[in-house]
Amino acid sequence: MKKIHDVSKQGAHSKAHKCPKAKELLGPPVDVWSVEDAQTTEDVILHCMPAFGAAYVRRIYQILDLAIGRGVPLIMAVAGPVTVSNQHRAWLIPLLKTGWVAYLTITDAACYHDGHDSLEKFDARPLREAAIEGRDLEYGENKVIRITDVGMKEEILYKQDQFFTALLRQPEFQRKMTGTEFRHLVGKYYQAQEKAHGVKPGLLSTCYDMGIPVFVGAPGDGSAYLNSVKLWALNRLGVINHKFGIDVHEEVFESCAYHYYGLTHDPKQLAILILGGGVPKNFSLQPEPTLSQIFMLDDIRGYDYDVQIVSSPVTDGSLSGCKGQEAHTWGKVSREALASTVESVQADYSMIMPFIVRALLEKRKRVIKQYDAKKVHFPVREQDKGYLRGYATHPYRLYDLREELRSALLCKINEPKQLKRLKSTFNFPLQFLARAKGGGMGDDV
């Protein structure tokens, strides 16, 4: 794998245990351009952000540029209610529309709040700026909901609950389905709402159009699913007939099928962009151990490009703050990636992503211009051809392939060698429980 910078041989010793020379320990000169000389956002990132925290941003951009240019499928994990702040329309949706993203893992909250703008015809966006400190008593008295520095009237939540209640009672929802199917259908209905009320496309409607699977690792931890719990309870009481349910087993298996696809189809590599921690991050990292540790398949590895912007510190022991180097010990990041294509910065991703996405989209425009002019004398460089996905080649549209890819993975698991391995895990010397009466040991199973 080509490295962004030559990695110094720190810690290497000759047979005589001779220490390396200083020049072998150092990288290129810390040099800069004046921002006045920068012509593009990429120029600013690459040439005006030489060290300290800025250098982390530069390295994250370089890794993403490398992965996208090589045509590597990009998986995104985004924590937090990104739709509340309208960030999805600022930089996330433009990134998704390029066709580079294979699938997305987010929170149920992001899916739920994605629908607020299109509930009805509003004169202005119902989510408004709010004071981050000092006015919560007033907000509470006036039934205003605050999310950091964004606020909304409480009635918006009740209307969104009505939307999901009515939606989940529709005939096409009266079955068990994966969460990706559920969010695909929600995207279709959100799109109808947006078109009816003149609202710009939201997150799920964009994913619906682009065929991007949307995963939520903890569906029960959000209001969209809570409305199904209400209908489930009424069904249990015999008041209504409600058959909707999410098949978590099949949804997790679907994520594994996409990971297996990435490892077995050119360029046989995978990249992940992690924004925030929590369940979205963990869910997106789990396919590798599921395939290698649980299903015991050979030749499974983690991500070849791993970049993350998380606010959690690395010292609190949480998965949220875990860096890619630690993830490698779990097999979630490949050995080859450790040298040059893993980076993590502790920051709020909303402060950084607009500039990174802007730089990537500017480069995409330049590559497309070169591609359109290639019959003259501007051939696209080999390392930039991946930027043409979604323009000269099709987006991934993995949602359309989910049945095919799940079947392919099932066939692999069904091979005699694999079945033998899996059956070897059935036995474990369990300690039998004492019987409730008499205190004797239970019968052998």
C-alpha cells in the first residue's frame, strides 16, 4: 500500500544495536503557504495546516483523498442528531450524492428528526436557534424543546409521532423486516412529504434515491421505534392488528454481507469515516469480528482506511474514544493500515467536516473536468479515478444488491469446512444449576 508519507523506522536497530540517525527519525520540513496563495480549500488544508491539531485534519483529508481516489467503498458512521442542526443538508447529503458511500450507520434520533421539516407547509424551518445556556426554565414553561443550541416547539414531536403511527399502520409495514428495509420505506414516505410541501431533500429520502443502506444499531433507543411499541401494546390488548417488527439478526448479517463484498470485489479494500462515537461507530466496526471470530471465516480483515473525528477522550475506556490502533487489536483495522491510513482527532466533527467535504467536492469537480477533456490532452491520473464514481461509473447502490449479497455470504458459511468449524463451538463445559427443590444437581443436558 502506498503511504502518504514515508514512515520512519523508529525503534529499529542494527545487529550492533546502533541508534538511528536523527534524519531517519524526522519527516519532511514543516513548511507552509500563506493563505493568500491558496487557490482551493484543498490548498488550505494541505499547505496551511502544518502542525498540531491542524495537522490531524490534514492527515484525515489525505487518507480520505487516497481512499476515494482509489475507488475504495466508504462506510460512514455518524453519531448524534445531525438532522436537527441541518448539517445533513450542508455537507452530509452532498457527500452521499457523490456515490462514494457504500452504506451509512446513524442513530434513530437522526431518522426521527429528519422528518420534522416536511410534516406540513411551514413558513420557515420549525427548528430554530436557541440559547445554549440560561433560558431552560423559560423554555420548559413555554413547551420548547432544546437540543444544544437548536430549539423547537414541543408540538413538533407530537406531530412526528402521529406521522410514524400512521405510517406504521400502512399495509406494507405489516411484516417483519430489516431496519434497512424500514428506513428505505421511511425515506420513500419522507420524500413524498418533502415534495408535497416544497422542502429540500432530507437524509433518508436521499439515501432512498441513492440506494444507500441505512443502519441503526440501537433501534429501541429512539422515538421512531417507540411509536411501534405503542402499536405493539395495542395489538397485545387486541385493540388493533399490528405485525411490524425489525429483524435484528438479519440486519446485522446484512452489514456483514456488505463487508464481505468489499473484501472480495475490486479493489478488495474498505474505508470507514467515523464521526462521533457511540453505537453507530461500534456497529460499523462489528462486521469484521462477526465474520472472523463468530463465523470463523478465513481471510477476513478490518478496514484498510480508518479515520475518525470524535469528541470522547481516549482515556475513558469507551469505544467512542478508541483509536484505530486499538481497534486493530480487535481485528477491526487491518495491519497494513496502521502504517499510514489510520488517523483520529478529538474534536467536534461539525467544526471540521464542512471544510473536508468542500475540499473533496472541489477536487471531484476538477477530476470530472479533466475526464470530460481527456480526448484533448488531460487524462485523469490513475490515483484519482475513484472520484468519477457517480459520474462516469454507477454509485454502489448496495441496497439494491442486499438479497444477492446476503445469499452469497450464506453460501460461503454453508460450505462443509465452515459448518464443521461452527459446530465445533456448540459444546462448552457449562456448570449445571442446582434444582429449586432438594438442592440436588440438575440432570445432564
